[in-house]
Amino acid sequence: MIRKLKPSELENSIRLSEFAFQYEMTEEERREHLSSLDPDVTWVMEENGVIMSKASVLPFHIYIDGKPFKMGGVAGVATWPEYRRSGLVSQLLKHALKDMKENGQSLSFLHPFSIPFYRKFGWELFSDEAKLTLSKEQLPGRLPHNGHVKRIEPDYTAIDDVYQQWAKRYSGTLVRDEKWWKDSLFKRKKGMLAVYYHGDQCTGYMIYTVKEMKMTIHELIWITPDARNGLMSFISNHDSMIETVSITTAPHERLPFLLPDPKVKHEVTSYFMARIVDVHSFLKEYPFKWDSDAGPLIFHVTDETCEWNNGTYIIKFSETKETEIEFFPFSEKTKEGVSCQHAPKKGIHLDVRMLTAILLGSQSPHTLAEEALIESDEKTLGALITCLPPLKPFLYDFF
């Protein structure tokens, strides 16, 4: 039976997570964690009162081209060993996706233990993470800037505005609220907070630690070149006490190019996956760039897990730039990607994973067509590309 976690079962849930993810909390961490947990966000599979498996869906909003979307963050998926390989997680994920649809969460993100495993359920890799490593000889030294850096105690009110401005430039960044800053961000990214001020306005910040001759920068954010110069100068001022600097950043970030010596160690790793939960509502809200010459966009979408997404979507743009969608669901006889007799056969044929990759900006339609992962003609692909916002996917957070 699938049901919500009970408040009395929070301790059992923590023990399952500790076992599955191989960590152990201190008593203080356990008390803090228990006080912040909401049992209502966790689904469990149980039998005769015994929890066998669990999965949480955390309520978030993320930005796409500056527009917030409701997103269900899947986390804490775990099963006791004696119940594994019984299809329990599959049932939990399908149940959670239906619940997300009902809650208006048109997107879902997760950090995978296995990318192939979650691809089977429609999630696709959308965000990578880069780590730059600089030797102290590669630090840029003092750069011209007009403001100043101030080290302060972790305080989200000092940096929230600049974070939100920065986050709106990307696809998939979290809309952080007070609870997330306090209960997750500052607890997970422990260290010092350095804020760059131009006058009395914050235009950049970094969260970092210095230990054993190494500076580790968990977040480095700026919205003006002046702030970037000021923060890089601040980093360089640590040259007498560090040998290396490690910076976590977006894989497509311009920072290496901006360094005097761009030949730095650059490691890129796969990070987060995403999937469209409700194609119709997502397309309705998606920030397409209206092009009067493009004509209607037509997607023939298949989704093996969320059957409500299977069908043909005809997207029309009006003079008011509002999005109108006609939807023709596939019948049982047309599940292979051919729409029903009332819908046009032209358009782009793809599954929900490829649609997610395209609309979050992680893969270009041309690349996917070249690799035979989607089917379309050049003219249709060109029309789609003219209607897509220029997106760079990235996520600084973890859950």
C-alpha cells in the first residue's frame, strides 16, 4: 500500500536514509533534521505497517528564462535491501508523478544515483556541474573595481536580491525562499560569506572555506563586471595562505575566459535530471519567443510512464503572444508516435525526455535530430529554434 509518511515514522525514515545513503547523523543533526522534516511530502510503500520503501517530493519553484515554474523535487528515494528489486520504487515514482500533476507541478527534478535507472521513468540529464581549480600563480591579482568586499555572518537578506537576479539568467535555477536559505543552503554550504558592495548595493557574493592551504568556493555570483573584479581581487588577497582555489560553477560559465591564465583544471560532471510531468500545462506556460513567420509548432510526444502526456500538441501563437494549444491524445493503436487521424502527421516526433532536454536548453534540436533521437525535417526544426529562448541550464542547489 502507498500512503503518506506518518509523523510517528519520521525516525524510521531517517534510519532508512542513513542506511541507504551510508551516512550517520550526530544527535544534534538528528534533532535539527527531525524538527525541519514534513512527513506530508514523503510517500511510503508499506505492508502490515512495515515501511519497505520511500520517496519524497519537495515543493519548489524554478526559473526558466526568468519565469517561475512549480517543480516537484524527488529526493530520499530508498528501499530496505530485503525489499529491493520488487518494483516498489517504480510504483512510488509513478504514484508521485500523478500527485505532482494534480498539484500543478509541471516539472520534476532529481539528483540520480543512476542516470540509466531514472531515464526509464522519463527523467533526463539537464544540468552539469563544473569545478575549476587554480593554482595561486594563476590568480589574477588585484583588478580595478569601485566597491568593496565585506565578510558577514550567513544572512540571506543581504544576498537574496542579487541571487534572484543572477538565477533568472539561467534555466532550472531554484527560486530560493527564506526557509531554503536557512534550513538547507547555509547548513549544507558551510563557511564564510563575502559580499561585494557597490555603494550600499550588493552586486555579488561568494560562499567559501579556507582550510589546509586550499580555498573552496561553493558559490561565486556576480551581476556586474565590477563585482566580478572585486571578488576575484578578494580571492587573490589570500595568496599567502593558500596553494589552490577550487570554484564550483556552471560548465558554460565565462569565468575561465576572463582569467589572465585560462589554462586551469576544468572538471565537468553530470549533476541533475529533469522531466516534464504535465506536457500540456508546461507548454501552455513555457516562455516561447513568438515568431509570426514560424507558424504553429507541432510535437508528437510519447511517454511510457505518464500516459496522459501521449499525444499530438499543436502550439499556436496569437497577436497578443498568448499560447494556444490543441491536444490530440494517441489511441491505443497509435502509441508508436503516429497521431490520431484528426491531427497532422508533420511536426516533431520525440519522447518526453528529448522534449525536456530541448525546452530546458540542455540539448539543441539539431543535435538530437542528427543523432536520430527526434524525427523532423530541417524547416520544422528551424521554426522551433526561432521560438526557443536562449537558455543555459544550471543548478547550484542540492536536495
